[in-house]
Amino acid sequence: MSKKDLKKEENEEVVPQEDIQVEEAINEPTELELAQAKADDFEDKYLRMAAEMQNIQRRSNEERQTLQRYRSQDLAKKILPSIDNLERALAIDEMDESVRKGIEMVQESLTRALSEEGVEEISSDGTFDPNFHMAVQTVPADDEHPAETIVQVLQKGYKLHERVLRPSMVVVAQ
Amino acid sequence: MSKKDLKKEENEEVVPQEDIQVEEAINEPTELELAQAKADDFEDKYLRMAAEMQNIQRRSNEERQTLQRYRSQDLAKKILPSIDNLERALAIDEMDESVRKGIEMVQESLTRALSEEGVEEISSDGTFDPNFHMAVQTVPADDEHPAETIVQVLQKGYKLHERVLRPSMVVVAQ
């Protein structure tokens, strides 16, 4: 046995040179495979972005509609105490008739302005609803006022569309 | 000359069969070229859409900011006549002191609410500016009131940030 043959036997596990080359050829992507992978990659990115853009546009539309719908919320809230004051003034009996007319006109004008922007008085006759009413006082229920019904409104509540600007302050039978 | 040769001569313009095949091979894109074209196409679409999305987001932000900035415009405009009426009432001399106090309170409260939303009275002392003032009357200019200056304000004007809600109605010297 020559020295060379001996060495060969010692290295029986070694993969023949030719096979290595074949394996490398399999692992190394071809130009075509690279191009296809790039095409797939950008197609995927494109489709994801198209979907994302649709979402962004939808959200942006929804947000704009909400902003539009509730745009008067802050100013409306700040005007409510003025309407309260005007109504309190109108409750005074001994007032000059022309002054009363003037105050009524302003009160109606403010209420109409709010109504045109979607602000409505909260209905407070009937059953107490914690979503719209705040019970600031309770009285014992009787035949005329069963439990959980509103006996008296101390301050009107208002809502803008379905959003409560402030609840009505009520006396509830219990 | 054989019949076949004659036919050949008649059809001199005909491209040799071999050349046609070469040309077809050139026109027909290879699988690699198709993949590369597809990759380029989607890369282009992806980049365009990315740019478009940035534009949409920028525009949407600008639009949201504008909506937010001028959200109180409509309600504010509708409240101005009420403030006019309250101010007119306060100009009446013979009014009960408690009623006057009440009207003053409402007038101040409404003006403060508007101011918190960015509504300000238009300054009307000094030079007439058609962007902010409407001349409803003119008087001859004199030493005290040079031409183009405001002599009197008949109705206050208001602006929301830099937008005029309504101009002030003024008397101008001419």
C-alpha cells in the first residue's frame, strides 16, 4: 500500500470533490431565482402597502367625519352656562316686559344656534337613566312618582348628537 | 431554370427561414428577463405608492389641523347676533341694576367662550382696511379724522384666528 492509498483510507468520510461542487451549485441561487425572489418581494411589499393605504384612507375619512360631527362640542359646552343664566333671569317675575322680550330673544337665538349644530336638550321626563341624568337628590317614591322616575329637573342637560355634553341634574324617586 | 428556382426568384423579399427563427428568439423574452421586468415593475409601483402614501398622510394631517383650527367657525358666527343684542340691551340707561349685572355676566361669558375658541373682536380704530372693515357710511375728512380713517363702529366685527367671521361695520372719513 502506498502512502497515498493509506491517506485515502484515513479520509473515507471526506465527500468527493465533485459532489461538493454540485451542492454549491444548488445552494447558490441562479440569476433567475434572484430576479424572481426580488419580483415576489416587491409584489408583496406593494400589496401590503396598497392594503395599508386603504386602511389609512378609511381611518382618515372616519376621523374627518367625527371631527366634523363633533366640531362644535367645546364651544357649545361653554355656551350652556349662559343659556342657564338667561333662563334663570326669565324665571324672575317682576321684570320689565321689554327687557324680558330681549332676554327671551337672546335665549331663543342661542338655543337655535346650538340646535343647528346638533345640540339638543336631554329629555328628562320618565325613567332615570344614568347615561343621561345625574341624580343630585332623591325623594321617597309615591303613587305619582314610582321608584327610578325623575321627579324634578334642577338643571337641563344637553347632548351633541349622541354624545352627552352634560347630564341633566335631576331629583329621582327612590 | 426549374420551376422551384423560378418561384424563389419571385419571392426575393422573403426573409430566409433561419433569420426568422433568430429574430423570434430575440423578441421572445427569456424567463430571466420576464422575472427582471416583473421585479422592476413592482419595485416601481411600490415606490410610487410609498410616495403617494406620504402625500396622502401629509394632506390628511393638514386637513385635520385646519378642521381643528376652524371647528368653531359656524357656531361662533351664529352666536354673534346674541352678543350684539346683549350689548344693545346694556346700552339702555334706565335698566334695573340686577338685570344689568345679569346681562353683563352673560355677555362676558359668551365673549370669553368665543375668545377661548380663538374668536377675537376686529380692531377698528385707525385706518380703514377692506379686509376687515365694511364701510356702510362715509363722512367728510377733517383734522381729527383724516381720509381713510374709521370715524365710528356701527357693529363690531369678529375673526377666528386670521379668518374674518364678519367684518366690522364702520363709518369712514373720505
